[in-house]
Amino acid sequence: MSAGKPPIRNVPPPAGRGANGKGASPYARFIPREELGEVASWRPGPFGAGAASAAPPQAPADAAPESLRERQDGERQALHQAGYQEGYRDGLVALENFKQHFAAQATAQIGSLLDAFDAQQRELDAALADTLAHCALQLAQQVVRSELALRPELVAHVAADAVNAVMLSARHIRVHVHPADLPLVAEGAEDTLSARGARLLPDATLQRGGVRVESDAGAVDARIETRWAQAAAALGSELAWRGEDDA
């Protein structure tokens, strides 16, 4: 007997006979609960179940949390992947919208820049054309003045052309020239003046090289400044004639 358990006591049987009228067995006695210890009562299982009815072995206590953690990790990974895919798709859509917006804005800005450049180019071309025309006319003035100085007899051709421009029915034709050009015209256009019966008159208000013809049928303005204004207007310029006296 172990030292931790109380000794088994022999309890004498009760006096008299048992329920069946027989004397009580010397081995039949009441066993107190404290003497049973860890002994459990036996209960029969279902009939015929045998060994097959035995309960399956239980999994370790920490198996369920481990499986739960694995399932949670899988769900977390799936949610993370789904969120990544959705964010990637939204990012692509936003990027495409940004590219389209940026392309439209850049196209509009480049179009405005090209329009402004074309306008400036047209203005520059017009200014350059005006400058070239102005320079050309100034050069032409120098050439004309030089021609009048070197070849003053050219005024005779101008006078003859002006007289011929007058109507044939005109009478009282008067040809006005600069006093310095009078002998040149009288010599160079003598035949034309005689044929039309024109009179040659000096006029100090005219510049050299200029001619004015008057008649009863009209007048012809062949002054050099008038002819110059017509030539300049043909080039789109309003540059006035400047003679030697104006230079």
C-alpha cells in the first residue's frame, strides 16, 4: 500500500440475512468512495460497434490555430494580390487619361505657337519686303539723278512723249520745262514740237528732267516727281521723289 492512501479497512457484514434470505457473503461489503481513487465506472457502448466505434484520434491542440493562420495568410495574400491588380489597372487607366490630356494640351500649345510663329513670319516678310522696296527706290532715285546729271538730253525724249500723248485735235499746245532743260528740249524734240505747233516755255517751278504739257484739250503731267510716284506706287511704296535740291 502506498503511503499516500489510507489502509483498507475490513468492515464486518451487517447482521442478519441478505435480501434473498441467505446469509451475507463474507466477501460482500460496501467500498467507500475515498477507497475508489481514480477508478471510473464502466459503461457499455453500443452493441456490435466493436472496435470500429472507437472515437478518432484527436489532433493536437495547436493544429487548429496553425491551420487557421495558414488560411488567414492565404486570404491575406489573395486580397493583397487582388488589391495590387486593381491598383495596377486603375494606374494604367489614369496614365492613359494623363497621356491623352497631355497630348491634347501639347498639341494646342504647339498649334498656338506655330500660329504665332506664322504671324510673326508674315510680319517679318512684309517688313523685309517694305525695307527692300524702300532701299530699291532710294537706289533708283540715285540712279535717276545720276542719269539726269550725266545725260540731261533725256528730257527731250520725255517732252516728245508728252506732246505725242496730247490729243491730235488739241490746239494751243504749251510745253513747260526747267530753264536749264530748255535748250536741250528745243534741240532734241524740235521736229515733234514743230509738227504739233507747240510752244516751248521755261518754268522754274519744275525740277530738271520734268515736263508739263497744257492745251485746250487737256494737260499731260510728266513731271519727274509725278512719274516717280507712279513707279513707287507700283512697288507698294509711298516714297516721295527727292531731287538734287532736296537731297
